[in-house]
Amino acid sequence: MLSFDAFAADRLSRLLRYATALTCDPHLAQDIVQEVMLRAQSRWSRISALDAPDHYVKRMVTNEYLSWRRRRAARDVTSAHSTLEAIGPPVDDTAHQHAERDAMRARIAMLPRKQRAAIVLRYYDDHTDDEIAEVLGCSAGTVRSHISRALSALRAAAPDLAVTEAYR
């Protein structure tokens, strides 16, 4: 059985990056992960007995993000690309790709929270519809609906990108 300290040491940075991608706010992400890790520690004997404790804790992070009531949903992108790099290892990138990524993060931040969570789980964490449905607590069809609506909204927010992608 994996100890909580070993789990936290192994998964904390991954959970922080995931929460930061969800919230678009590194401070809110830290608050959410801290709250979840405190609850997970008190219930660790039960959580560690599960087949996939890391998936359970990730779902806890997602649920905490979706039910966050003390602050309004992040509409402004307060994190710069350098914030995500500080949490994890930096990746070589050109200035244009940084600008595109920041612009996409701003468009994603405008999505409703469940759509944002579905998009992040699909494209950032590479989960299947069934895995996303389990994390969000809904059906796979609802996940496909969230992703479809989110992609439509993202295309509408940046029609020039959709045209550019079509000609590549």
C-alpha cells in the first residue's frame, strides 16, 4: 500500500499543473489542490485501497474546481506561460507558439466550467470519453456534447484559426 507522503511527492506537481490548466489561475489551483490533498490525507486508508487512487484524487480536484463557490469562475487569464513553466519543466517554444498558447488559454477561460474541464481532460490529459464521464460524473454522451459545444465556441472565438487549420 502506497503511503500518502509517497503519493503526494509523486503526484503533487502533476495535480498542480492539471488544476492550473483547469482554472487558468495558479493561486486558485494551489488552493484547490491544497484543499483536496488535506481531504485525501484524512481519508487515505480508504483511498489507497482503491484500484486507481490517482484517478480518484484527480476527480476530487475536478469536483472541487466545479463546485468552487468562494471565488467567481476565472474569466481573466491571470497566469502567464512562465507560471506553468515554473510548476513543471520548461519546453522549448517559439514566440509565436507562446502567443498562440496564451490566446488559446484566454479563449478556453471563457468557456463554461464543465466544458472547460472536458476540454482540458481530453486535450491536456488525453482521456477518453468514458474516463472524462467518470471524472465529471456524467454520461459519455454528455461529455461529447460538452466537447462539441466547447470546440464550436472556440472556433467562433477565433474564426481565422479554423480557416488556417483547414488549409494545412
